[in-house]
Amino acid sequence: MFTGIVETIGVVKSIDISGGNRVIWIESNISAELRIDQSVNHSGVCLTVEEVLSDSHRVTAIQETLSKTNLRHWKIGDLINLERSLKPDARLDGHLVQGHADATATCTAKKETEGSWEYEFSIAKKFAELVIEKGSVCLNGISLTTFDVKKKTFKIAVIPYTYEHTNIKAVHKGEIVNIEFDIIGKYVLRRLSLKR
């Protein structure tokens, strides 16, 4: 379980294809502190640490993960948001995040608004019920608040600190991000669907 509060940014150092999987080495300032079998949120996707060498760690993304996330588009040099799992006694500064990206969203607009940044994203229509005005979404592992919610689009505002300390600054119009919808909303919709 995570909070959507990014701890640091890592950099993709290498990507190897192994059957239908991708084996990825990430360099970061927390890699040396990680341990094998630890779960770490990588830009919205929970991946298991398989090996640690100095300032880098290795993870593997399987076909199921690649088909539903933007990991299939990662390339060497890409910036990756990293967050270690939530401790039981820690403050929940963002919202409850599983690191199980539901899908991807596409950036349809980005503009600076007097020191902050405003983004618009589009999603598949089937996910529209999971986004509400002033609700929470997790984009690339970042807990964000939605506004101006339409049938297939929504907006988020990014403060300067978040812009500088996450990979949201590298997201521009036309780019794809990982999205995880609020877990409570998903349970509510599941419950309602069983009553139909």
C-alpha cells in the first residue's frame, strides 16, 4: 500500500527483453536502501525489487503489466517516480494507493497558470464513473485531485513542488501516464454492479 506521495525520482538505466517480460534497471538515491522482495511503486506500478547493486535496483514487468500500463513505452533515460510502501505508523498525506494501475490516460492539454501547472487527461469511457469532481486519482504514482470532470476528461492542478520533484514535468500533450482510480470508488461500483 502506498500514499501517492513520491519519495524520489529514479532514472531508467537499462531495459532487456526476456520472453514477454521486460527486465529494467533503475538508478536512484534510495536504491541502495532497498532490499530484495521489497515492493516499490514505480510511476504508479508496484514492482518487486529483484536485485540491488550500489545505486541501482532491478525489477521485472510481466506481460499483464506491460499491456495495461505505460511501462511498454519506457526507454533508457526516462524519469520514474518512486515510493516505498506505507509504514503502519506513517501519516497518510495523499490517499490510499495500491500501485495497481487500472489503465493509462492521455495528456490532452498542459498549460502554466501563474506559477502552477494545469493538465487535462482523457480516459476510456468505461472508467468515467470512477472519476468525480474533487476526487482523488493516482497519475504516474502521484496522488492528485481532479476538477472540471467531463465524460471522458478531467483536469488536475500541479503545485511547483510537485512539478519539480516528480516526473509530471516531463509529461506533455499526447503523452501517456499510468492511472489508478480511487479504491473506495472501485469497491462501490463493484457492489452496485452485483445488484443489477
